[in-house]
Amino acid sequence: MDRGYRKGLRLEADRKSRGTWLGLLIASWVVIALLAWLDPFKIGHRRYEQPTWPADIHLQTPERSGTLPRGVSLETDGFGDLFAFGTIEDAPVLYGTTAQLESAGTGRWGGPWSLTEAWSREARGEELIGKVGDAVRVVAFADPGRQEEHLITIDAELSEPSRAGPEETKLVLSRGCLRLGSVKGPLVVLGQRANGLSVDSEGWLAAGRFGLQQLRVGEVGEIWLDTLVDDEIALNALRLQCGGNRDVVQVGGLNRRPVCDLTEEQAAANRAAMTEQQRMIRDRMAEQFETQVAACTAQGRSRLACERSIPPMPPAPLPPGAPDWPTFQGLGPGERCIPQGEVPPGAWKPDQSS
């Protein structure tokens, strides 16, 4: 019986289909969130990090200054004339405590502390390398890439050391070129953390930054080697100018060991003061522990039960009149410093009384 309803198909939502679409929608949002977090295509990385220039090696020819660093010997040009592209094989060690070495060159060198810093400036010339032009033919230094708005950024792939630690060796100037170890050693490219070159306050040619991060050319010290920047054009030009051994290494860091601030007697006094402090702290902690045990046993509990119930004692404050530690400030023998007794007489003066 027709009651006025139109005949036809009655369509209803498919619950299974609706659940499938809802699941896909949720899954898509999860995938988008994961992609944003992981950023596999480095979209955010490209947006927020400053672009860098490719790593390369610069060769700089210093300007002649008319001043010879100490220890430089003149070389012949083969036609009877002398020119001052010199050779330095040995130089005296610059001794000093950490504070003395860090302040040794401050204010005496008006130019940039590093060659990469100078390279980023418009004015180069004498500001780039101070008073070394008559001794040094060419300086090779590595620039691992610079940001557009910042001076230097380290390229992790190029800054990984190729050796586990520093070597006790030296830089040598051989006919105007820096070499490692000897006049027949490999040519040297100065890396980012070692690429200053100047004359120190006593007239010696020095490489590195300043203070502990510097060595005189010819002075034995700790030298780190980095992975060499792959810049074959510059390396071939360096080999052509310097001749001899064509091997090349990149020096990543230079370091002097400072003289110990403390004598053996001062270090012994520090150890005695520390031992006395530790004894006094232990005695105070034992007194406090016994006080708590006595209060506990007074309540009728056994001593063993009381000892087990008391938490570990915190370090007790020192009583009035306890000895100061350390009595003397600074590095002592055995702390990566040269004991004062090993310094040649007259080569160093202490900056604190014994």
C-alpha cells in the first residue's frame, strides 16, 4: 500500500569506510608531525642556518718588512746575492706559568690574532702578518668555511683529528717555508686553531695564537694534526714554491706546557692541608653520627637497629680554625706542567714567593 513515500534506494553511511578515512586522516597528521620533527630533507636547516663557503687553503706572501726575526739565516739565490727567506731549525723554549704565558704577547701585536680573522678584513698587508716578510716566503693556512654574517664556522668533517693526540715535535722554517719536525719534513698548512704568525716580544718567529696556544718556530712543544683540507690547486702551488718534500700536513693546534706555579714544598703543603681537612670532616661526621645513635638507643632500641635506621651523613661543615685548602693557588708538579726544578737557571722567574 502506497502511503505517499517515494520509492527508491535508501543510502546509509558505511561505518567501515568512515573508520578507514578517519584512520588515514590521523595517520597523515602523525606522518607530517614526524617529518617536521626529523626534517630529513633539511628544510628547517637550510632556512635557519647561515650558508657557508667551501673549505679551501689560502697562500699568503708576506710583505717585506726590513726586519729579520732572531735565528734566521740568510740564503743565497745561486748568483752570489743573499736574500732573507730564512731557515730556523731550533729556538729556545719560552718558559712561564699559565698566567705569564697568557699575558706574554698581549698588547705587543696589533694585528689580528689569526690569519683567518685577517683574511675576513678588507685591510690585509702588514696587518696580516707582522715583521715576518723577510724570513717567510709563503704562508699556507686553511679556512674551513665562513658564514656570511659570522667569522668562522667549524666544518665537523674537516676538523676531525687524523691522529689520537698531540706529538712532541716542532715547526721548522726551511728556506722560507714552514715544515714539520725538520728541514726535510712535510710542508705545513696552519689550521684554524693555530694559524697566527708573528714575531714575539723577544724577536723570535712564532706560530699559533698566543700564550699557551703558541710555539716559536723551532721550539719543541705539543702539536696536533688535523685532516688536511682537500684543495689540490693550492697544495700544488705550495709544493711548487717550496720544493723538496712534497708531503703536506695540516696543523690543528699548538700548545706549550706551562711551568708549575707551585714548588714541591708548596704542593706538599697543599696535600697536607687537604688531608687535614678531610680528617676533620670525617671526625665531625662521626660525632654527629654518634649523637644520633645515642638519641636512638635512649629510646630502648638496639645499637645495630639504630645504626641501620640512620641515613648516610652529609659532609659536615668545617669547624672554625680549619686550614684553608689549597694553601697555595695554581698548578703543581704532576698537573701537566713543567716542575720548577727542571727549568734551566735564568730562563724563568717565578711570579709568587715560596
